[in-house]
Amino acid sequence: MALKQYERHEPCNLKLFTPGPVIVPDYLLKELALPNDTHRNAWYSELQESVEEQAKRLMYTKNDVLTFISSGTGAMEACMSNLLDGDEPGLVLSCGAFGNRWHQIGQGLGKNVDKYKIPDGTAFRADKVKEWLDKKDYRIVCIEANETSAGVMNKMEEIAPVVKDTGALLCVDAVSALGGLKVEVDKLKIDVCLGSTQKALALPAGLAIAAVSDEAFEKAERTKNRGYYFDMVELRKKMLAKHQTPTTGPIHTLRALDISLNHILDVEGLENCFARHRRMANMVKGWANGRGYEMVPDPGYESPTVSAIRRPEGMVTLDFVKQMIDRGYRIVNGYGDLRNKSFRIGHMGALMPDDIGELLGVMDDVLDK
Ligand SMILES: Cc1ncc(COP(=O)(O)O)c(C=O)c1O
């Protein structure tokens, strides 16, 4: 019998304007299709070390970088299981679905976590965060740099000092930020900055990376019951000894990540890469304003990697998304509480301003009909 062929039908032919997973450009697809090798050899160690070193440059840090064999959620879980011991209090700052997820992870692990939730679409302000921090001696504070569900960017340069003043460890979810938004880990004294491959790094899902401070590692060492799979202490040991992971990872994804980071850092250049993402975000915002549509985030807090637009009067979000799919373009519904109340356009990874121009033209065409 012939080998089953996966039919390349509708979803594969769509042009993805999604907030992850995203289009994987040909130069990375090529890496993903190379012959396999094992993960306990010098070649692999060299590869992982190269990823670690490049990830440090991406995150502006000298901190050690861990590789998690999971999507981004695994690294979020690691923060909760490694950095909160017993019933020490932790605080999650949530302005959308992924902030809520971090709180759920803490609860699922039986941790003593509070949630300071602000309406989806709003961003955290330092003075209000400080009021919350005054309530308890929180040991960790978790926040999204970029809340993908609402297209909101939190201004980490304003929030980080307020958190660090309290002595809490600061954990930042940069899953949809890394590669599209500057997050300066050392300058802001971020203790854990985590990201994953399927967003602005333009790869399939399967790996998460996190820059972890010495203070956070020291805390992890003192924490009992850190679990097994996401034990930061064990992950670090293996990384320091051999630049390997304790379990088998997606070797191809790591290999393609090495090339993706190389492209961002040394071919395009970080600043150019950030500027391209911001330019695409501005194009979408300009388009929305032009049509009289309202952005979900407060002005000035729009994400550079994903734009969330409030559903205008008379639009059925799902119908609009479907019509765009029929034209070959995948945009997505709102997420969490914003589902059916907004639609989102991802502009991250390998997308270019011309791609956004093309998309906006098609959206006009669909909406004007
Ligand atoms: C801000 C943010 N955090 C966390 C996640 C979860 O990441 P993953 O799906 O890689 O586990 C996502 C995914 O969309 C995200 O956008």
C-alpha cells in the first residue's frame, strides 16, 4: 500500500496573519526537513549552546538560558513550581486570557496565588501595581510583556522597577514579544523572561526558552517539590555540564531556532526587526482608524506583534474571519473574554509590511462588499 500522503488542502494554503503559530519561511522549513541526529553528542551540544548565546542577545542578558521541551506554557508552569515554596504568596497581573492562564497554573499546582485582574484591553500602570504589592509580601510577580488575547503591550520599563523594589522575583511572559518587542532583561532586572518558538521567532511550536537570574536559581534550589519535567535546577545542571536537556527535545526545532535567531540578530538586525514589527502594527492601526474601528488596547499600549480590533456594529466576527479564509487569509477571532467581540491580526515573524498592505486591501474588499 502506498504511503499515506497528507492532503495539502485549505489550511496549509492559507496565508497566516495569526498570533501564533505563524508562517514558517522557507529558509527555516529547510532546516526542519534535514536528516535527523541524536541529542547526546558534541554536535547537539554546540547547537544548544549557540541557541543559548543568541537567546541571551535577543533578551539583552547575561543570565543563563534554559531550554524547555514544551510550548510556552511549560515555562510559565516552571515559574510557579520552582519559585514559590509551600504557601508563599505569588501575584499574577492579568490583563487577558494568558494572564488568567498563569493564575490557573498556580492554582492547579496548589500555590497561594492572587490575581490582580484589569479589564481586557487595558494595560498595567505602575502606581496601581504598587498598591497591590503593598498588600502582601509577594515572592513572585508574573506579568505578560505582551497579552496576545487583547493585543496589549505592558510597559515593562514602568512596571519592573516597582516590582523589583519589593524584593519579589519578576517573571515575564514574553511568548508573543520575543523577536518583535524589545525586552531588556538585565536592565529591568527581570528574573525569568520566557518565550516560545511559534510566534515572532517564526517556527512551529515545541520549544520554550527562558533567561533565568541567579537569584531565581537560588530560590529554585530552596524550593521543595519542584516537579520533574520543569525542574529549573536539573535543567540548569544539564545545560552547564553539556548544553543538553535532561529529556529528548525536538532537535529540528532547535536547529531551526538557531538559524532564526541568527537571522534576527545578524541578518536583519534586532533594531530593524523591532521597527518592522512596529511598522506593521501601525499600518493595521491606521487602517482600523480609517474605517472608524476601535482598537482594543488603550492608545499607546498597542502590541507590535498582534493587533486586536473591536468588532464594529453589524459585523459578525466569525463570518468576517470565514470570508477572509475563503480568500486565502487566516486572521482570527478575539480570545478569551474578547471572543466574538473583537478580531485579531498577527503581524509577527517573517511577515513584511507589504504582506500587511495586501491583507488590509483584501479586508477592505470583503468589508465593502
Ligand atoms: C502571551 C502568551 N503566553 C502564553 C502563551 C501560551 O503559549 P504556548 O501555546 O506556547 O504554550 C501564548 C500563546 O498564544 C501567549 O500568546
